[in-house]
Amino acid sequence: MKYFGTDGFRGEANVGLTVEHAYKIGRFVGWYYGANRERKARVIVGKDTRRSSYMFEAALVSGLVASGADAYMLHVIPTPGVAHQTVEGCFDCGIMISASHNPFCDNGIKLVNSDGFKMDEDVLELIEDYIDGKSEVPLATGNHIGATVDYMQGRNRYIASLIASANFSLQGVKIGIDCANGSASSVAKPVFDALGADVRVINAAPDGFNINVDCGSTHMERLQRHVVEQGLDVGFAYDGDADRCLAVDERGRVVDGDQILYVCGVYLNKHGRLSGGTVVPTIASNFGLVKSLELAGLSAVTSGVGDRHVYAKMREGGYSLGGEQTGHTIFGDIERTGDGIMTSLRVMEVIRAERETLSQLTAPCRLLPQAQVAVHVADKDAALENMGVQNAIAEAEAALAGEGRVLVRKSGTESVIRVLAEAPDQASADAAMKRIANALEAL
């Protein structure tokens, strides 16, 4: 794919991703799901809080209605809210404007099909051909021109669905949430309020520039302090579009996506709700998770990195739980994509049902020390094929002598190579990671 990566079309706003790109995506989608099928298309559009999201929303909607589609505008909403409402509202397609955990200067366009899954690659290829001028799409005229619809009720229905998914009360529970100044800012608190929790919110004042800035799931320090200083029972942090969730236990320690998979996997299996007794982590998940799951009597089937690949593996094997260390957790019995707020509700279900603290629930999950870094490179493929880099990888693996591992891979959304090392001790993991990172930085 030329434009669309593992998580949509990403780029710096008006540099790698421009309003012209957005307009053309809208034009093609509006035609493809409408005139191409001899009926008016219905497309739902959501966005996060970064400044450029408003610009891209206007361009997308202009393209959609110019091709004859009706554009239903959800405004600011988490990415999983778009997927949920695409299915619930029987829309032809859903579009989310977000660059997730990236800086405010970046943005992205994600598309989901009518089933709420990430858009099929054959359709994305057709969109790319149109962007590159390889095909043409007619403009709608007369009464065939589309309309825009303010669809705030869709956002309210999404919030209601989250509340309805919880069959427990959080009365008396003190919960901290970090909304990353993003999409969760106007959604998460109403959900926890409705369940009776004592909610303490931070980073829920978006200004277009502060999304993900020293906050959210990529910067957990402030939430850790918040939980400890306020004496909270648990804390949850989301990323910019709220499809990720990491937690903080009552002691102020970070609980990552691997540990969330362990806690939820063991609980669901205990109650006969884990399909095949199997959890689907990714190749980047901590090897200690796999060992801990085995000790708990569960199996692990790994997938490629990215929630698209996690869900594909889950569908392939009929599994009901999978996710990434970064906090994308998918509960396949109730959703089709990662939903940060849903993840926090599922963790709360375990805490309430087991009558244990989060630190107690995670204690049996013994993770190996890790060291990881993202190294910016000019050409990702050339970097991985470089002989110096390959030698550094081989030397790092030899130094770990089978007691750890290294994983070196291309990012699907950025011009970086991600390096991960695991070892029995932190010093060995750091040394292995630095050996490879130094070789990449020397290019």
C-alpha cells in the first residue's frame, strides 16, 4: 500500500497528509458506496481533538456530499465509537480522523467497513488509485448531491452502550482516568459516573495542541502520581483516540497491555468465557506473558503487531481475547476493535468480581525485563537489510544465549525501526537493545 498503513493513512498535517487527500478519499468513498451501487450512501464521520482534525473533517465531508453521500457527523468521539455506530446505525462505511498516540501536528484517516472492521485492502487500493489520478469519479448533481447530518445522538448511543455493557456497580470505588486531552475527554467520565464511581479526571481539557503531550497511555507518570497522591483504587490512561488503555494499580505501578491480557484471560477462563482457553498476544508481547499464561493453564497464539492482525488471528481461530502490550485489547465476544474505555470496564469487572486489588491480580504474571527504542531512519527496508545492523542483531542474540530475545521490526505508521530486547535482567536487555540501536543510528 502506498498511502494506507496498518492504522490508516497517517502523516504530518498538510505535509504527508493533505486536505486534497482527505477530499479525494471522501469523493471516492461517497461514490463507491452510493452511485456505484445505485443508491445514496450513508457514511459516518468522527474525529479526535487535534487542531487539524476539523480541517480534515471539512474536506472529507465536502468530498462525500459532492459524490452524493449523506455524511453523518459524530464530531469528537473515540475510534471504537465510530466502529460501534457504523454497525449499530447500519452505515455503509465509517471514517475516523485521528493519529492516535502521535503528536498533534500529525493526523490520520482510518476507514472501517459496514461490519465495523478495518477497511478491506482491495477497497483501499481503489482509493489509492483515485488519489493518484488512475481513475475518475463523477460529481453528483441536482437532488443527488448529498447532505450533512449532525449525528450527536450516535455519540450518546455509544456512551449508553458502554454503560449497558457493565452489569456491576462501581459505587464507592475511587478511579483515576487520564484522557490524554483526546477523544475520551467527553466520553469516559459520564460512563464511570453512571456506574457510581468516584472519578478523578486529569488531562481532559483539549485545546487542539495538547493531545498526548506528557499524558495518556504513552506518558503514565502523571497518572501514577495522581493515583498515589489521591489514594485511588485504580487508574486508567487512554491514548488520543481512546482505542488503547493502560492501567495503574493502587500502588502506582503501571499495568501494561500484556498484564491486562493475563488478568482478563485468567478471569474469563475461570468463568468459561474464554474461547479455546486461548489468548492472542502479538510477537512484541513479553515472553513472560506466554509463560505465565501456560502456568495458569491457558494457551497463547501470537499474531503480527497491530490490532488488525490480532483480530484476524482471533477470527481465524475463533478466539475471544487478544491484544497488544501497548494497550489495544480486543474482547471478541462484544467488539471488533480495541476500545480503551471498554477495556477499563472489563478490568473493573474482574476487580469487583474477584474482590482483589489490581496488584494482587497481576502478581502471578511474571514479565521479563524489557528495553525498547524507536530509531528514526530514512529507509526502513534498507536499514533492516544493512549488514552492520544484521550483524548487531546476531551479536545481541548470541549474548542473550537463549535466555532472552530481540525483536527488530518496521513501524507501520512512522519512519522508524522498533527495537525490543528481553532478558533475565535489565542490564542485559539494555545492552542488547543499545547494540542494535547504535548500528541503526550509525546509518
